[in-house]
Amino acid sequence: MATIQKQGRGYKITVSLGYDYTGKRIRQYMTWIPEPDMTDRQIKKELERQAVLFEEKVKNGTVADATIRFADFADKYMAEYAQLYLKPKTARTYAENLVRIKQAIGHIRLCDLRTGHINSFYRNLQESGIRNRVTAVCKLDLQAQIGTQRGALAAFSRSSGVSRATINQAVAEKPISKKSAEAIAAALGMKLTKAFTVTTHGEPMAPASVLSYHRTLSSILTRAVKWKYLQTNPADNAEKPALGRHEAAYLEEADARRLLELLQAEPIRWRAVITFDLLSGLRRAELLGLRWKDVDLDAHTITIRQTSNYLPGVGVYVSTPKSDSSARPLPISTAAVMILLEYQRWQDAQREKLGDAWKDQDGRVFTSDTGAPLFPDSVTQWFTAFVARSGLPKVTIHSLRHTYASLMIADGAPLVVVSKQLGHAQTSTTANIYAHVIASAQAKAMQTFDRFNDVVVSAEPEENAPEGGNKKAAGE
């Protein structure tokens, strides 16, 4: 028999399931909160109904123990779901976010977790000083410390446990995390403050970061509903910060042409990967995961079947595309086929020259000089340096994808076609990202009808034109 106890604005319903093997009573709970406009009689009747329904669910095994603390359920979620079914990068992000989430709401039982708790957490994330972010900028000639001989950077990366991308950031005197700076300083046999200038930042957390925490929380609580720990997800109605409109950075057609012209003077190894990225609109991970067996040069098509990614502690690894719509066959242009053919000749020559030293693993299209898969950040770093020395507008490697999409839209390609080429799950995603480009294309399209100006707009309006339909129609 369920028992009912008044608790704040609501009622706590308890169902007993006897005792466990240690003699501890097994109970399960739920909280029901009546609507504000309900009468006492309506509350009593609905409360009895909720108690009967809850007892039936508990007895039938369709309700899990919602008294579990959020922190404990989050650990269960990570072990039994995230690590098994989520992509490694997503699971890593969720694990990092959970450190702060557990500090805020980890002590609360699932059955007591309310939207208000989550709203308070999100508000707290946006307060000044919450990030307490610490960065470090190297004040040494780190390149001289590491050495310039071949393999020196890779060796220092292994000894320090810091990625090559982060070390390159430090060499360029750009901010890195305090943890990475400590590891680099330790590898050099120095104190942190001797090698780095450390700065503490107290700015509020950016809306995009708050939304990252929301995605983590929402995923965990959605699983709690599916596993019958909760009936509803308290994160569904949480107040999230507005992300604001962010226009995708891209190159205008003239700058895209100039980029391709400047690339002609660069080594084919880099020229091919950057040119093909601009001509295909692939994500970086899709580009680097492409294999020759995924390319049909005769049919002018490629098929996205895998991605190439990197995680600290894991290294470069292969994964599935971002979503079902990302795994897609794509037509490519004649120019894209031509650059692949030129690159293929270079790669074949490299393979023949190195013989057994060629490090091909799965027939990857874009590789290092020795045939190994390209380190993702190496492409980003090369392109960033190339843009800086070429005087091009400041864009990133991902801007090539935006340029591809923007040029298609400006040329009148239907949005559904652009969306499919980009691998977006919904056309609305494409419309949101490229709203400014679409607006510009629409304005240009409306100029088409200016050709009728001489017919529609009279040079001299007739003062005494008769009303009604007495005026002769054009052509009479």
C-alpha cells in the first residue's frame, strides 16, 4: 500500500517493496505537485490516482530507484551508456562537464531534482568569475629548448605528455592551459613561473559553454527517463542562454580564387588537401578519413564512410561520421577530380620511393610524406600559417567548408541540395548557419525583376488618366 506525505507544495508518495538481503527496507518514491488552480477535492482524487498508478509501476518493475543521487546516476550513465555508445570526443566532453555539474547538483536525489535547480546552476555559470580560467604564455625560446632537428617535437610531446598542437601554441607564445604549461615546464626541468607567465581570467562563461553543460545534463536525464528512474526530464524546460547570431566566416569568390592561385606555389602535399577541402566542403575529420576506395574518379563521386580524429591520450583514431546524414555519397567537380589525380601521382611516387618504409594503414587519400594518416591539427596549423603569410582574410580551415556552401547558395543552388552536400540532418540547420548568405542571394535574385521597370513605372504619371478599365492594354 502506498503512503502519502505532504512535502512543501507537493506530496511524497512512497511504496515499500519489503527488505533486501541485509534486512534494509526497500522503498521507492515519487513526488506529485498539484496544479495551482486545483481544488482540495480534485487534489485528493488525483493524489489517490497517482498513488495507485505509482504502486502498480513499482510492483511491475517499470520504475527504477529514483532515490539515487544525481552524481551516482551520472557515473552509471557514463559507464553503461556514454563510454559504449557515444563518440569518444562527446564522451570526453561530458566527463569534463560533469566535474562542475556534480559540484552543483550531484548531491540531489534524482526524484528531488527540479527544473529550478538546473536554472540556478545555469545562472551561476554566467556569473562573473565563475570560470576562474588560468592560462599560461611561454616566456622562453621554447623552440630552441626543444630543438629543430627532425622528430624533436614528437619526442618532446611524448616525454611531456602534451599534444604537438599545444606545444606549437606555446612555441608561438599563445595562451595554453595551466595544466599543459606545468607539464612542459616539468619536462624542461623548470618551475612553472620561470618558463611561463600565468594569468587568471574571471570573465563569465560564454553562452556556448553553458549550452554544452545543458547538452550533457539533458542527455543524462533523458537516459534516466528511458531507464524508468524518472517520468519526465527536468532539463527540458530549463532556461538556456541565447546563443546569438553568429555569421559563418567564409571567403568571397575573388578571395577563394586568390587562395587557389596562391596554393599553386605550395607543395602538392598541402596544396591538394586544402584545394580539395574548398572544392568539396567536407568537415576536417571527413576529409582526413577519406580513403581511395571511397573515391570514384570516373564517376566524379566520393562517399563519406569514416572520419579521422584526435584525442589526447588516445592519438589519431578512426570513427563513424557525425550522423546518419553525414555518411553520404557526394558528387565532386572536375577541378576536384583533377587535383586528386595530380596528388595521386605524387603519392604513388612517394610509395615507390619508400618501399617497405611506406606507412599506409587503410589506403588513406591524404597522408604524410611517409604514408601515415595526417595529424588533424597539422592541417589546421599549416593553413593558419599560410593565411597569415599570404595576406588573405583571416579564416580557419573550417571556413573553407563555409566558403563552399556560400558559393553554392550565391550561385542559386537549392537549399536542399546544399544541405545534402554538407551532410546536415535538417535543411533548417543549413538555413540557420547561412541565413546572411541566403538573404544576400534573395536580394540579388529580386534584381531580376528590375528588367520590367520601364513597363511598370511610367516616366511621367498621367494627371488626367481615366479611372476604370478604359486604358488600352499593352500590345493593343
